[in-house]
Amino acid sequence: MASVLATIEGMIAVVWHFWLGLILLVVGGLAVVQLVVGYVAKVSAMKYPNRRQRNAQK
């Protein structure tokens, strides 16, 4: 009996899963970067408020 990878459907499934995994890896990495940047922006905004935030505190 032939291996699953020896068929065209098996080879397409392997390639499809590779690209799907790669896309999920990139999206997950971007989500982590966005989370870190958002956290740093929020923390630094409290330490260094802009003009509108300073006027709202008065």
C-alpha cells in the first residue's frame, strides 16, 4: 500500500498545512508585538500625558 504522502492529495495537504502554520505564526507574532506596543504606549501616556490629557486633568 502506498504512503499517504505519495499521493497528490497527501502532498497538497502537507504544503497547505505548512503555509497555514506559517500564516498563523506571523499573525500570532504580530499580535504579541501589538500587545507589547499598546502596553508601552499606555504606560508612557500615563507618565508623559499629552496636552489634551493635561488640560483634562485641570
